[in-house]
Amino acid sequence: MRQVTTVFSYTLKEAARKKAFIVSTVIIMVMVLGLCLAPRIISAVKGSGGEKETGTAGTENSSEQIAVDEDAPVCYLIDQTGIFEKNLDSLRKIYMDRNFKIASKEEEEGIRAEIRENENNALISIEEKDGVPFIHVVNANFMKGISAQKISDECNKIWQKNVLEESGVDSRTIEESTLSLPYTEESVGDMDVTGYILGLAVVFIMFFAVYYYGYGVAMSVASEKTSRVMETLVVSAKPSRILIGKCLAMGVLGLIQMVVIIAFAVICYTVFVPANFNIGGVAISFSSITPFTVFILLVYFILGYALYAVMNSVCGAAVSKVEDLNSAMMPVMFISLGSFYLGYFTAIAGGGSSGLAKFAMYLPFSSPFSVPFTLLTGGMKTGDLLVSMGLLLLFIIVIAAVSIRVYSASVLHYGNKLKMKELLKMR
């Protein structure tokens, strides 16, 4: 244990002192600050730029009846104003693949339960607030549902034309009207926009950690071979202990950096992001962040890093010069990039329901990128999680054993490339 601790402390101090670590931390924190300030900056620009937006209100409604497919997904309309249920054809023009049905307020809870069971269905509820219609859209999945903004825009046209014509206002005045109806949007399923955004952020953070700190392990091993620091380390510690100490040091450094950045992000969000901030009418919610999800995210951060750290250490041990490291790391680089894109594209495609998404969750190389997203969006089943974690642990053990073997064989090979037959002779 003392041997591991010695190598750990030495590697941690050396890595933390490097300018690359300090600069990367500062750059990420500046980016986080910019993202948190963006809502206020956008609001200020919109306010100073005037609130005149020319619209196309007053679009004529066609008297032609639009054919309705009875087997199409249902969009229920609860219209307490009585204005919009008379203009369903205008809404059908926006979503021609939907079957719009009138419903009552008393049916709302039953409709919500139905939407939870059938993610293709949706609900539009309209009531009067402060003298204007207020629109509330309910979807099961924000990625596949009805857009509250589109519905608001169309209802805005209908409402303005109806009210202003009844008041005897001429058509020119109607066209110049720019009032937008307030609206909110809600997802009653497991996936919400906050979980989606956080999931994508975790995917990118994981890739950064894997690439940056995995490369750090390989560089540390290769540079010490070149500078013959390895000879000093081998005298005081076994090769396996050296490798374990190095991987642990870079992993702890990565965790420290992530904790600092996350803490800074929480502070910036609390201080700078407005309390009523929303994304496209969808309120920000952190319901997907629970002690369990935080624990699993931490586990996959550690396991994902460990997998790629030991893979990179093999590359660092196999070369005799630092100059040869990049070429030796090409296979690992291609694996990490391919796995990242696999996790990323299955994420933006909507989560863990498809066969490709299942494959990404089970494949040890891509599971550190795929599982966190699926978990944060509510699509992770316990069985899938256990299988994914078990396969990842198995791969880490196997590759770690290979890495220790290669590193041990490389100790006595300075100036010469480590050949496969020499590796096979090792016991």
C-alpha cells in the first residue's frame, strides 16, 4: 500500500502543477459562467432591441374540412374560452398527423394518465387568465410531442382575429397586432428537457475526462521511460503498484477538477440564472438529479476513466520514446471517438428504447457515454444497468491485467520497441 501511495502522491503533484491542468480548468469555468449569463444577456438584448415583431396574424382560415385519420395519435383540446374549439381545422393544419378531439375539464386527469401510457397522445388546455387565453400543453415526451410555441402562435392568430373583428377593428390594425399569448409546456413522462440537456453535458464531460486524463496516464508512463525516472520508481515499488498509483492519481485529479467545476456551475446558476428561466416554454427542473443518479454517475465516471486509463497505459508502456506515443495511441483514440459518437447519437435520437441504444449501453467502450444519458432521461432499467456495469468491470479487470503485464515487460526495455514475443514470455 505504501508503494501505491508513494507513486500516487508523486504523480498527483506533478500533474496538478502542469499549466495544461490549470488552463483547462479556467477555460471550462469561463464557459460555464458564459452559459449562466446567457439568459440575462439575451433578455437584455431583446428588451433594448424593441419589442416589435411583425407577424402574420389574421391568416385566413380555410373553410375546407381537413380529413381526420381516426387511427392517428390523439390531441385532446380542453378549451374553457370556447373560442378555439370552433377552429380545429386551423390546428389540424399544423399537425395533420393528429386526431384533435374536444374534451372537458373534468376529463383532464384521465387524459394525463392516458398520455403517460401512450406517449404519442397530447393535451392542449386553454383557459382565460387576466383577460387573455393561457395555453398549457401536456406531452409524455418533450422530443416527440406537440410544440406549445406553434400552438400558441396559431391560437394567437385565431384569438386576435376573433376579438378584434367583433370590436369592429379594421383588418390593417389586426395585421399590426403583435401580442403573443403566454404558454407553458409540460412533460408527464420520464424524459424532460433538463434531464436531456444534463445527459448530453455528462456525455461531453465524460469524453473530456476519458481523453484528457487517459492521455495523461499514457504520457506519464512514456515520459518516465524516456527520462529513466522509471528506474528509480522500480527500485522502490513493483511495476504493478506503479501503474495502479499512476491511474489512481490521474483519476483523483480528474474528480477534483470536475467537483470544482460543478460547484462553480451551481453557484453561477444560483446567482445569475433567473428564477423563471425556461427553454422554449419548458420550465427548468432538476427532478432527474437524485442521490441514486449522482451515485451511478460517479461510478460510471470512475469505471469509464479506469477502462480508458489502463488502455492508454498499455500504449505508454509499449513505446520507447515520447515521440512515438501518438501513433501508439491511435487505436485507443479511434475506439474512444467511435464509442463517444455511438453514445452521443443514440442520445440525441431519444434514449434507450432502440436496439442500437441497448448495444451502446452494453458495450463496455461506449457504456460510460451512453448509460449516464439514459439514466438522466429516465430510460434506464435496473437489469440493463447491472448487465452494463458487470461487463464494464469485467473488461477493466482483463485490460488492467494486460496493462500490468505490458508495463512490467517494458521496464527493462529502453530504446527498443516492446515486441509481442517478449510480452508472451512474461510470467
